[in-house]
Amino acid sequence: MTGDPVMPAAMRNLDITDEATACRLAQDIAAMVQTGDLITLSGDLGAGKTTLARALIRSAAGDPVLDVPSPTFSIRIDYRLVHLLLAHIDLYRIAGEEDALELGLDEALEEAALIAEWPDRITWPEVDNRLDIEIRMTGEQRQAEIRASGSWPQRLARSLRIRKFIDRAGYRKADRLHVVGDASSKAFERIVSAGQQTAILMNAPARQPGPAVWHGRSYDDVAHRALDVLPFLAIGSELAGADIHVPQVFAHDRAAGLVLMEDLGAETIIDETGEPVRERYEAAIDLLARMHSRSWPEILHFDGETCTVPRYDTDAMLIEISLFADWHVPHSRGQAMSPGNRQAFLQDWQDILSAVGGEAQTWVMRDFHSPNILWQPEAQGPHRVGVIDIQDTLIGHPAYDVASLAQDARVDISEGMEDALYRRYCDARRTDDPKFDEEGFARAYAILGAQRATKVLGAFTRLSFHGGKPGYEIYLDRVKQVLARNLRHPVLSALHVWYADRDG
């Protein structure tokens, strides 16, 4: 949040002129809620505490019509959202401290964010991040006094900056609704304003590289991960110029890490039951074949800035593979891989990666799979496939993105369907280029598919058991099956011992 003004510990006399104003305040708060937060709502009966809580919960859930009843009689209602557990508590009927103990508030603050009405009825434990909102009524007028502690002053300052950015972009008085994002630090919101096209806000403040973990370099540096929004803007502009359907950018503030862009909807290439839709996967594989049949620049220019698309080099692939050794092996076997074995494992992988070859190079988006491909049912041809996750694009072998799609870590794709998608891609490439090296591509496909599965096993294990995102655990068995399919290729025979002994 570098560069955002810090909100003072108390912000007094915030006018709440109507319900819409109260809802916007609640949305500005909801955009920043985290596990462990305590948000208290005080005020007389009828002051609007429940209205504020209801708007906050709906915004955090991304559902403007979510049923949010008052917890006056039930006292506590939990909302298990995709990214957060929210507990809405009304303490009006609490008789004393003993009744409060039954609510398990101490434990709840460890796993949830709490929204509490009538907070003065009990004595609260010490909370690092607390936001107190008192609504005062003067005739028909209402004013809110906000007191913030911990990280809340910085978070609110960031949210208010976002609100001003949205207003300047022409979405004044718009509603802000949470959108489930990816595993990165970026956050997304759906911006809804009457009479206007809905938009998506990407909140991605510039990051500093992490600590040195790889021969004096950070993971971000070695893996070539974007640290600000410039790559997203520059790569998106280049793709749009090539008639690839990426979101149109309506407004951006690079210094603040804010982008307001076209809303491509929420319909992906899987159906409502989670099954892959063959027509959509075929359209996506056709798009890859089309993209890989042309050359892409290494140096990009956007708004006077220069952006270099890095190469997906061996070190980048090895540091991704190291996630398996550092996170999945200790979890699955109960003990860490020894330094000597870890070094030998990575050396074996380095030898294998040399067989990929560097002759077939194109743009590789790295995460070209179901969550990042939005289906456009009203569009025609290639425009039916909307692509949204582009900021970490590299220059690498085209087989990587084909494996990313046909071996989707989040979707059950049969071997038959995977083979059909693979064949469809190769046929398209051969039609475009009769010299297309299918044997070399098959070898690269197995190697890069195994590399990706290895990386994903490590990353998803870390997210599931150490990163507070247990939902990723459900994908681990599927990724192991994908890895086993890739390991059948003779070029990977030297790696079998590592996975047989250590992938438990």
C-alpha cells in the first residue's frame, strides 16, 4: 500500500445522508476485511447498524441480493465465503459475560472476521485489527465516527483511494462487490453502476521482491513474476492489437496499482457441475494454435514505459520445481528432503529440461486454464475465448500452455479428451507449418506437463496447509494423476525414483 495516505486513528463526522451512502461505506470496508478483524457497530435502535452489516456482508460475498437476516434472535450467523469466514453477531439480547463465552468469540477471531452489533454488552479480548463505527442520529441525519487500529488505517486509506479512482473513471456512486481471484496477492471487485456497463477493478499495488532464496536472488526475480501492473497493461495492449480477446482497459493508475477494465463475466470453459465443456476447450486450444503460429515481441512499449517479456529459462523452471521439494515432500512424507537429495533432484530435472530445446519459442501465459478463460457466448470465432491472466507471460516453449489447458489442474479431463485436444492442436500447427516438429513437441509436452504438475503440487500444498487456503487440497490427487501420465514418457524415466520414493 505504499503511497496511500494513512487514515488517522479516528475519522469523525462522516455524514450518512441515505441508505446508499451507508452501503457505499460498508462496501469500502468490505473490500479490505481479513481474518482476525473485529468490526463493531454501535448506535441507538434504528440507527442503521444492521443495514451497514448487511451491505458489508453482501459486498464481501459478491452477491448484492444475498439473504442476510438480522441475528437479533439467533445472536450469531456465520457466512462461509470462498475467501473468508464472516461471523455476524448481535449482542443486544446477551445477559452477561457467561452468555458471550458460549459464542466462542476468542476462537472465532482466529478463523473469521467478526461484525458485532451492540459491542458494549461484553468485554472484548485484545484485538490487533479493530474497526469501531458509531452511528449517531440527529433528527433525520446520521453521522458515523470511525476509529481504526492496527492495519485498518492503512487498509481504509487504500480503499478510499480506490473509491476516488472509480469515481474519476466515471463510475460515481457505484457498488463494489468482491470477486474471487487467484492465488496471488491481487484483489478483484465487480463495479456496478446503474445504466453503465459493469467493470472489473484489479487492485494490485506494486510489490517489493521477496527475500533472496536462489543464489542471492528472490523467487520473484528468478521466476519472473510481475511486481506491478505494467506487464498486464503492456501485454494486454499487444494481445488486443492481435485481435485476442482480453479485457478492454477503461482506466488505470499504474503508480497506485489500479486497473479498471471490461467485465468478461464469470462463465468459464466448465459447466455448472465443474465438468469440462468440450466445445469450449476446443475453442481455447484453437486460440493457442493461432497464437503460437505467429511471432511476438520481446520488448513492449506502453504509455512511454518499456516492458521486457522475460524468457522462461531453466532457473525459472527449477525454482518452481523446488516448491515440490520444499513443501509437498515434507507434507507427504513427514520429513524434509535432505539437502543432498534436493540438489540431486534439481540436477536431474535440469538435465531433463535441456531436452526441451529452445527452437520453438512463443509467448507462454503460464496459467492458461479454466479459471482464467472466460467464455463469451455472444461472441463469434476466437472472440468466444476471453483471456484474463496475462501479467506473468514469458517467452517459452508452446507446449507449456497446451499442457496447462489439456491437463487442467482443477478439472477432471479424461485421457481421451486430453489426447483429442492435443491432436487438434498439432493438426492446426501442422496445417499452418508443414515442418512442425511433432516428435519434439510430444517430448516437450511431457516434460513441461510434468514440470508444471510438480510445481503445482508444491504450490497447492503450501497454500492448503500453510497459506490459509484449504480449498486447494482437493486438487492434489488430480495433479498427482496428471504427473503420473506425463512420467510415462521415456524422456522422464530418470525422474521416476524421486516421485516413487517421495510422493506419498
